[in-house]
Amino acid sequence: MRIKKITIQDYGPIKNLTITPENFELIFGLNESGKTAIVEALTYVLFKRSPTPLRYGKPENTIVQIEEDEILYTLPAKKKNIELPSGDIANLLYVQASESSIYVAKDEASFWDGIKALLSRVGKGVPLTKLDDKIFEAVGLSPKKAEWKKEKQTLIASEQRRKDELAMYLKRIGEIEKKETELAHLSEKNDKLKKELKQIVDYKNYKNYQEISNLYNTYLEKKTHLQEYARYKYKYVTQWQELEAEKKSRLKDEIKLKEVKTETKNLEKEINELKNKEKIIELEDFKSRIAKAQAEVKVPSIIFPLLFMSAVTLIFILSFFLPIPKIPAGGILIFSCVLLIYFLYKRKKIRKMFIEKNKWLTKAQKLFPDISSFTELAHKIETMEKMTIEKKTLLTEKTKHIDHLSKEETVANIEKGISDLRNKTGIAELSDLKEKINKKRKIETEFSKLDGKISGMLSERDDKKWERIIKEMRARRPEKEPDIISERDLKNEAQKIQERINELTREIKIFKEVEQTKFNITDDRSAFIQYDRLQKTLENYTMEKKAALAVREIFKKMSSELDEFIHDIITGNDSLSEYFESITDRYDEVEIKNKNFVVKEKSGRKFKADDLSSGAKDQLLLCFRLAALKHIFPKGSFLILDDAFIFADWSRRQKLVDLIKKFIEDGNQVIYLTSDNHTRDILQASGARIT
């Protein structure tokens, strides 16, 4: 637990101050420079108290940030967010100038109990002894005798007497109460049965009316529908079906005729295109060109003439240097030149033939874009001639088919017959007429059934009288549907229950006229409630007493365990005794007697803390703070010292500084405020940062 930041504004002489204290922070300043204002503001925000009466009122603009377990808390806060010592034990965390006391003499027990409360985390630091007394007072027990107080004893006796009286009355009316309970239950059940029976009767009347009413309405609807369907005759369906079949056949022929005519036109167009292509082929004489082009002509290679000429030229040159006849060599050279010229001429002529061939192929590609050689052109011409013959044959067949289809009867005559049926029925489609006929047949069947059912229910064959009879049967709709099957059982049960109700009513009336007057009770229900309340109250008193005594035993056990912890603060490693001996070199042991400090010299003499000099007493209490904080806050804490060394001589000041430095090295934080130059120098030399 570390103080990370202190911000004070407009408090006493301080206008705007922000301190980010390190683990060893020294706040140095002359008198009246604002150190006391810092202490007042800081301790008030941390502990809601100040070591002295506040000079400048409450510090409204003071903010302190504390870090614990890597979490940053900001004080003051609306909701409690960090656990800090409060009450008397808050003095552990700060020492005011010229006053190192941890508690005044009358509050010593409160202080030590506060230490225990802090260690056991009881509420806001309420001492165990005070908490024990408060519990006893709350339940009405005397803390010293552990017995009920007089007022509580009187109250318990009074409530016990009234409980006994009620118990006697309730015992006598036990049987009557059972009978009353039974009577109430039976009355409620009887009312429920009557209601159910009435609901059944109402429901049967309503259902009967509803059924006959719905049947009659349906009967009228069916009768009206039959009148509407009179125009739809069964024979019209057969006539329409025959016409539709004939029309369908003729429509197919007409569609086929159109398709054949379209195909004929397309064939004629295609035949004309093929004839045009044949004319172009004849004009361009492509067939003879194909024959010429298909003759294979190879371009003679010039490599061998060149090699031959190169060899002869070399021989001719060597004849000037070697014994080779020059004339034969020269003749051969001339022959090689003539041979080379012939090969070049032959190549040129062949190339010209290739160019002409490609020219005619280009013309042919205009007619047949997808060809790339004369072989493909020849194949195309042959295929085209076959297609011309096939299409002419197909055209002849299509023409004959058109003549056949044109002789059939037209659709107009068939449509006239269908139109006559539409006018008679008022329906546009055969499917609609079929649907109407099916509905008509279904309605006739339903109408016949309804007529027989209604006449049977009303016992009347004349349908003109039905409406009047149904109106007379009208009934209201019930709220819910009852179980009609159980009607007979409900009637039998209701009769038996009513007989038992009459018997119980007579017995209860006779009893109440005698007993209630005797015990001054208005009704049995209030007597039961009062008895139950008194019984629970008396049981609670007993439980409260047991609980208070059990808590006292728990507190005693806790106090014993915490006494051992406090003993570790006083003796052993990092204890008050060790620290105080290192400072004084005179007192080697400290103990607590009657909740006060007693120190022992190395010679064996003992002194109470109040018998020590003011400087030694301050040093004792400072050592206690260091040892206590180290044990209570093992993860580290902060300590605020306001000129805590003021009564120490210079040698002990250095020892105190060394002890504080060790306290800081163990993970704690010290903020020291002073106006003394010597204290400033030794603290600065020990690593304190000066603000």
C-alpha cells in the first residue's frame, strides 16, 4: 500500500500543490510554510480525522491516490474502495510533531482491541469488547451477568402467561377448529360444485342453441348456393370437353402449319444462299484452282549449291599456292556459279506460285471464312453440293405437308360452340365449370344431410317454422367449458356435502356460545395468530441469548489468537524489542502489562513507558509503529512522520534514520515532514528525496 500522488488546492497557505512521493520522501520547509496544512489535509482524507483541530476547515479540494496490489484508488470516494485503519489505530500510520502517543490512557483497551479488529477485519475497526457489549445490549442481556435484564424478564413472564392461557383455550377448541376447518372446506367445495353444475346446465343449453343455430345458418347458405348454381348443368361439361379437345387438336395443327411455313421459308433462303455460292465458285473457277494447288511443289534447298560453290572457290584460291591446275579449277568455279543462279531462279518461280495460291485461297476465305487450305476448300464445296440436294428434297416434303394441313376445319367454328356455352353458364373456362359442378354436387349432398338433421332436432319438417323455434332456444355463452361427463357424480357429491355441512354448523354454534365468552376471545383465527406470534417470540428470546453467548465465546477465542499475533510484534525478529534495543543500546526487551508498554534494561530493571524520557518514549512508540506495520501489512504500507525525531539526540537520530531506511527497503513508504536542517541533512544523506 503506497501513496502515489497528493493534490492540495486552496487550503490554508497552500494554493496549488501536487506531490508524487517516492518510497522515501522528505517534505522540508520553514515554520508557517504549510507543512501542518499538508499533514491536516492528508490525514483527514485518509482517516477522516486530524491529529489536531483543523486550522483551515475541512480540506474540500484535496485528493490522495493510493496503490495497493497494483490497483490505484482515489480518496475521497463516494463508496468505500480501500480498507484503511480507522479509529485509534489510525495513529499507527502517522506521527504528529511533538506528540508520538498512540492513544491516551483511558483509551488503551480500545486501541489494543482496535488492533485485533483490524487483524480480523471486523466492520470499521470496532473493538471486540465493544462489539460484544453491543450485542448483549441489543438482545436485552446484562453484559456482566449474562442474564436477562429486569425489563426483559418482566416482558418474557407476561408473554409466557398469555401464551399459557391461549394454549389452554386452543386445546379445548381443537376439535371445534377441526370442524370449522372441515366446514369451511366443505362450504367452499359445495359452492364450487353448485357453480360447476350450473355451468354444465348453461353450457348444454348454449351448445344446443349454438349447434342448431349454426346448422340452420349453414342450411340457408346451402339453399342460396343451390339457387346460384342452377345454371350449371351437368351436360354442359360433356359438350365443352368435346369442343375443347377438338380445338386443342386444331390449334396444334395451326401451330404446326406456321412452323412448317417458317421452315419452308428458311429452306428456300438457305437454298438460294447455296446457289449464290455455287455461281461464285463457277465464276472464280475454284475447282481447277484446287486441282493445281493440290499438286505438291517443293522449294529447292539452296544450302547444297552454296556449299558446292564455297568448296570450288576454296580450290580455285588454293590453285595459286598449290600445284593444282588453274584452268579446270576456274571452269568448275564458273559451273558452280551458273548452278547457283539456276537454283535462285527456280526458288523465285516457286515462291511466285505460292503467292498466287495464297491469293486464291484468300478469295475463297471470303466465301468460306473457316477454311485455311485448298484441301478444306475442296471439302467445303463437296459438302455444300450435298446440302443443296438435301434441302431441295426437304423443301418438297414441307410443301406437301402445308397443303395437307391447310385443308382442316378452322378454330373459329369450334370457338363459336364454346362461346355459346360460356354465354349459357357465365363461365369463361371449362375448369371453372367443372369446379362449379363439383361444388354443386357437394352442396346438394350437404343440403340433404342438413335438412334431415335439423328436422330431427326440432321435430319439425316445415323449414319455414325453424327460425322462430331457434330464436326461442337462444342462450348466453358461458365463461369456460365444463366437464359434462361428470355431471351425475357432481350431483351425488353435492348432496352428501350439504348434509355434512348442516350437521357441523349445529355443533359449532353450540360450542362457541359457551367457550369464547369464558376466555374473552372474539374469534378463533385471532387466537391462533396471537399464540403463534407469542410462541415464536419466546423461542427467539432463547435463541438470541444462546447466540449472544456463542458470539462471546468466539470473540474470546479470537482475542486469544490475536494476542499471540501482537506478542510476535513485541518480541522476536523485526519486533519492537529488537528495534528499540538497536536504537538505545540500553533496553533489550519490551513487554505489555495491563495493556501498556514496560521496558527492561540489560541489568534487569524495568520501567513503564510513562517513566521514560520524552525522547525515549517517542523512540519506543516509533519502533512499535514500524514493527506493527510490518506485521499487519506484510506487503508494505506507508508511514507519515511529522518531525518525529524532534526529541532525539543526534546519535539516536542517525540510528532512527537507519531503522527507517531498513523499513523502506523491506517494501514500505515513509513521508517525513520537518523544518530542522540537521534532520534534513541526515535524511537526504540516507537517500530521501527532498520536496
